[in-house]
Amino acid sequence: MSPVTIAPPRSKPLLWQHLQQALFISELKSKRKSSALEEMVSVLATGEVTRHPEGVLDAVRRREALGSTALGKGIAVPHARSTLVTERAIVVARSSKGIDFESPDGLPSNLFFMIVAPPLERDPVYLNLLAEIVRSVRLAKTRQRLLEATNFVALRRILAEASHE
Amino acid sequence: MSDVTFDPLDALVQLQDVDCLLKELRDPEMASQEEKLGFSIEGISGLERARERLASQVDGRLLQTYERMSQRFFRVIVPIDGRVCSGCRINLPTSSLGRNSEGASYDLCENCGRILYRR
């Protein structure tokens, strides 16, 4: 019998640690940017991240008003800090038809990572999370796999693999 | 962005969020990191106008307290976490957890002086 090779344990990526089934929207109902933001924020309330989704939505919209958080290639990362959230959280959402998110490349966005966090003076994790998301979705094949993932567990596994690539 | 009129304490929470965003945008390191990641950040004049609008909805004394305390603390208005001030992590006496003498649903932490609110 050949010896069993055990892969060394990998540390869980930051993004992986923040992913929650309750904050995953497999297919957004919304067709427009404004209502898509609202739909994503609403799951934060059901996930007990906030009891004041309307205030969090205002914070997200304020950030969006400064410049779209769409990065192009179908990706958007709306983000905001709000006193009204209890903890850092990420909503992952998909739209197979895509939503006009005022992307720099003019293409509709299909894959959304909404990050919210309480305002802290020093919170490198917040920026690191933004960076990790941008890095994780830089490959076209990863983006395609994320859109095709059949459930949350599969999507989380793809993101974990992508962050080690 | 909505133009909803807030309860004075809600307006103050929103004001703090705007101030936090303004601090981030005025911090060259923080702003440049976002831009390096590919996020666009245009002018902040709209944000400054939103701040003025929110400030006008906060009670004068409360706003004065907030402005004074914001010289000391990054976060002036903080949630009560159980019975703990989430700013300084000190246990609050039961008497701090009711309405204050002016009938408003907030109080000041007896230890650090931050404005407390229930989330």
C-alpha cells in the first residue's frame, strides 16, 4: 500500500472565515442597482448583523454615491462602515442576468460581495478583505465557477481555492 | 441616498458614519489603498452636504457633546453591548440603562463619557 500523503493544513483565508450561508443570495430578485443593494442589506437583518437595515443601506448608498464599487468583469464589491452593524460581515449574491452597477467597463455585474463593518479606528481586516476579494476573483475561470456553483458550500470551496492560487 | 428625517439619535448615528467615511477619504493611505484595488472615489462635496443636513437634525446640545468628544474618540456614539459600553468595555450600572433625565433614549457612559445607544 502506498503511503498516505497528508496535505499540510492551510490557514483559512480571511474571506472564507467571513462567509455565512445565511448571507448568501443565490439569485437576486432585483434587476436594478438600488433595489439590489436593498435586497443584500435586508439579509443582514435576518442574519442578525443589524437591526437597522435602513441605516446600513444609507451608509452603503453614501459610499456608492462617491463612485461605483463595481470593478468590471462582472464583479461589484459594495462596502461601508456603519455604527449600526454588530460585526464585520459579507453578503455574497449573484445575478445570472446581471445588473447595471455603473461598472467602469460598462458591463453588467453578476457577482456581488457586500462588506459591512462597524467603524473602528484601526481595522486592517476590512481593507484586507477588500483586497482578498479582488485577488480571489481576478481569474475568469474562477468567476465562471462562482457563477455556476450549485450551492453555498461549493461557492465557499471555490473561493477558498482561489485565495490560495 | 434617502432624504429621510431621522430621530435625533438616529441622525447622530448617521452623522458618525459620515464622519467615519470622511476621515477615511481624507486619510491619504486609506484612500489610495481603495483606489489601488480599483475602486473609484470622486468628490466628497456631496458627503459634506449630507453631513450638514444630518447635523441640522441633531439637538444642539447633543451635537455639541458629539463634536467635543470626537476630538478624543474615533467613535463617540457607541452601542450598549449587553450591559457594557462598547467604547470602553466598562459594565454600566443599571441606572444608566434607562432614559436620561431629559427623557431621551440615550445616556452617557459614566466612565468614558461616550454617547450610548441601544442597537
